[in-house]
Amino acid sequence: MPSNAPAAMNNAPAAMNNAPAAMNRWEATSHEFTTLNVRQFDTGVLLVTLDRERSANTISAQMSREILRLAEAVTEDSTVRVVVLTGSGRFFCAGADLRDPTLGTPEWVSLGRQAVDSLEALSVPVIAAVNGPAFGGGTEIALACDFRIASEKALFSVPEIKIGMLPGAGGLTRLQYLVGPAKARRMAYSGCVVDAAEARVMGLADEVVAADELVDYALTRASELAEFAPYALAAAKKIFLDSIGMPIDEALAADYYTLDHMATPEQVQEYREKAAQRDPAYAKIFNKNG
């Protein structure tokens, strides 16, 4: 566990206890989801649980449809500031549902790719709280998130090579960008399983925490992010994603354009005032600069 985790965790139970069970919008739409469990806290954090525990949270066509529907709803809801994604039971996600009758069809493949891409495309930060094994598509879902906080019981693998296949939803590309080509090739060519400790060392996991603290810890991290200006977080995410593969001069030009157009002066002033309320040091700076 990182050195600062215990202090952060001390605040997590209080944050959860003070939060309502769910906000009205998500209470009204929760019946639409059969493979996801969705709960929003008054901090602006949306907790999404892959909820096919009996099937190791494997990805069915229905789950892909629901992830797409969820992404659309999050995009339309300005009260959602950060998403935390985890799995129910022992698994985060064991990959494709091999019993899905549409498995391998063009529709199934397209749905899976769109679902994973939709998580990455969200303008809000997405934190994967990887509670257990994330195999195949499970690792691909985690890779599409901005951060991966792993339980000590988490495992990562892209084992498709063992059955003559490869990850089908952008896993190899995202894995290479995240951990570098050498480590990505080792995982892809061998189908090996990487435990939480190794994932932390290679950069696949950002943090590793105790299994019974994982979700509370991820919610605390998410609540911290949710305090910051949503336009700045969205702009930062856009810059990171858009600059991938760009020549440096084009990347910098896009960076500057996004930065210069990310907010109105009124929005910037609003979050300066909030920063001043949060930290007296900012109040002195902003008052001095008028």
C-alpha cells in the first residue's frame, strides 16, 4: 500500500456514510441496467460495478450495450464528475462471455469495441478499482480507464494468444502506450499473468491497496478529483488523448488551443474562489493579485 494510503483511507468511510444511496437521475435509470450496478454519491462520484458475479463479470453483448448506454448518460449528466469502475465478487472481469450466443459475430465485436472506447472517451476521469482477476477484455477495460488502482488480489493478462486470437478492443495499442513496447510484447506474446505487485512496478497499476480497502480508497481518490474544475480535467484528458501519435509541433498546437478555449473567465473565477475557500494560501495569492 502506498505510504499515503492509510491517511486517505481514514476519510473514506465518513465520505461514504455521509453520501446518499443514489442521486435521483441514477435512481430513475438503474432499472435499465441488468449487468451493471450504478450508484452516485453526493460528491459527484459515480460508482459502477460490473454485476455478473456468477459469470465472473464476463463481457456479454448486453453488458457492452449497457456500458455504451452508461457512457451516454454520464456525458449528459453534469453532476457526474468522476467514475469509479469495479467488479462484483472475486473477479474484476474475466474477459469475453464464451457462452454468449452472439460471441464472435461482427455485431458482438463492434459492440465490445464501442463499449471500451466509450469509457476512454468520457470527458470525466475514470478510475478502475481492479478487485480481482482482469483477463482479456477485463484488462482492456482497465486500460481504457485513466487510473488503475489494484487490489492486492488483482491479476492482469491478455491471454488470447493461447487460443489463436489477440485482444480485440484496442488492448495491445493501449497496453504499449501505457507500459512500453517491451513489457507489452511480453504480455501479448506469452499470455502471462501479471500480479498486482508486478503491475505496480511496470506501470500497469498506479497503486496497490488491501482488498478490503479498495473501493473506499478509490472513492476517496475520486472525491479528491471531483473537487477540481471539471473543464480543466476534461481539457487535460483531451490533450492527453489527442496528442497520442501526433508530431510534437502539432501536439503542442492542439494543447495550446485546448488550454486557451477550455473555460470562460467566469468559470475560472468560480474555481479560483473555491480554491481559496479550500486553502488559505490560494486566498492570499488571489487577493494579492486582485
